Amino acid sequence: MTPAEIRAARAAQPRARARDFAESHGIPEAALVAAFTGPEVVAIAADPRRLLPLARELGPALALTRNRSAVQEREGLYGPLSEEVGRLRLRGEGIEMLIDPRHWVHAFAVTEPTAKGAKRSVQVFDAAGEAVHKIHLVADSRSEAFDRLVAELRLAEQVDAVPFAAVAPGPAAGPADWRQMPADLFAARLAAEGQRAPDRLAELPEVRALRPEAMTELLERAATAAVPLEIRGGTTGCLQIFRGQVARILPAGYWINVMDPAYNLHLRTDHLAGVFLTDRAPEGALSVEAYDAAGSLILTVTGGAGWESVVATLSAA
């Protein structure tokens, strides 16, 4: 579709969610955003080393990271960046992320007029145009900091169509022992080798396969017992990490949702093709890993005091 065709189709479907609209029309989500480049959509530099320090100046904001099967939304403050092997780590107040800068390729500052006033966001996409991370301003965000971010990162060339390319698998690097690899790097390494992480996990006698219902069970049990959780989910370019207790667990069709004041998780239970209880050194004692039918990691959950009681009797496959 040309940018003009995208704009016309969007005018006919203004209420459709951006991701759903893009999928239904066979285009990357970034193509939809780019088609409206102009006063309200500004192409900006995507480099997280430049972008995220400016995001820190926004004050309170909402961090949103999703993959096809799970969405995490967390209100808090963006914090400083630190270098790790092959990645960046951001630690703020409530907002924590592990970032692979190679996948921060396209970015836009978006101002969307609504009946309640302007809705502002920063949206980052990978080379294929898939969303990597989004920053949404909230009521207490500093709008002048958003304006500074746009002014400092604005690209010289502002066009309504940008080139997209397939994302190549990352290098098959890392320790040989699966226990020493975080689940997301383990899945990425096997994918680069043409293998599926859940197939490998299913072969290991020390790994316990669980039924898909186990993800709902662990959220409900953790909420009832006030057990603190660590939930990791996102994409190769950005893994968003939540640490804390969850309280309000709500099912809605094939979704299971955490709907707390400063944290929301939306998980598609119909996408849970492989769920495993593992023991990985990077995540701690025990972790529950969820994979989709393609073998991609959806999310990983670990817990603090009381966690072993939560997972002890989860439904086995």
C-alpha cells in the first residue's frame, strides 16, 4: 500500500487498534505511523543512547512493550542507562528494560488530537517495522520535555514512506549450558540455529512441562498470597521487566489480564503453546517460561518469598 492508500484506509477505520489495522492490511505498523508524517508525526533518531536520556526528562510516563502475545504497560520514571554484554540496561522507578540497540531502527514522536486533549507518544520500531517499545506521556508528564526531545532528535528528512527489511537472526552466542542463559537469549540462540526453544526444553528431564492454564493459575495464586513477581516480556530489541506484587487478575475471553493502577499485563492464553517450569541461574531459583507455536518466548515469570508454594502444584502437561 502507498502512504496515500494507507491514509484512506485508516480514515475508513479510525477506531481500529494500530497493530490490528496494520496486520489486517498486511503492512508493518511503522508504515501506518510513517504515512502520517507531518506536523503531528515526526520522524526522530531511534538510537536509545540518545532517545532514552531525553525520555528521562519527561518525568512520569507509561512504558509499553509488547510482542504478538503479551503486552506490558508500566507507569513510572525512566532512569539511567548502563552497558551490559551486548545490551543496555535501563533502571528507573518502576520502569526497567534490557535493550538491544541494533533493533532500534525507526522512531516517531506522535501527537494525536483527542476529545480529551493531545495524546503524545514516542514509538520505536525495528528494521521490519515491528514495534519495539513505546513511551506514552501521562497526565503528569512534562510536555515541554517532549518538545525538547522532538527538537533534538528530529531527522532532517521527513518522508511518509520508509524502507523496511527483514530482521536477521542474531548471532548464536552465549554459554553452552542452557541454565546459564536468560530465557530470551536462549530462545534467540536456538532460533539462529534453526531450532525451537520449547522443543529443546521438552527434551530435558529436569524441566517440567505445564499446561497453558498454569499461567493463569500462577498469576491468581501470586495475587492471593501477595507474592512478589518478576515478569519479563517483550521483543528481541526490548525486554521490559516488572518487579512487584500483582493484585487484580481479570480474564476476558482468551486474555488473562493484570489490571493494577500502575501496571497492566495482557496475555493471550490461546497463544500459549509451550509452558515450562525451569531452573535458570540468571532468573533465580525457579522460573515459568511461556512460548508460542513458533517457539518464540512470550514471557518469563519468577518470584520472591512464597514463589515456590505458588509453582509447586501448577497444572502439569
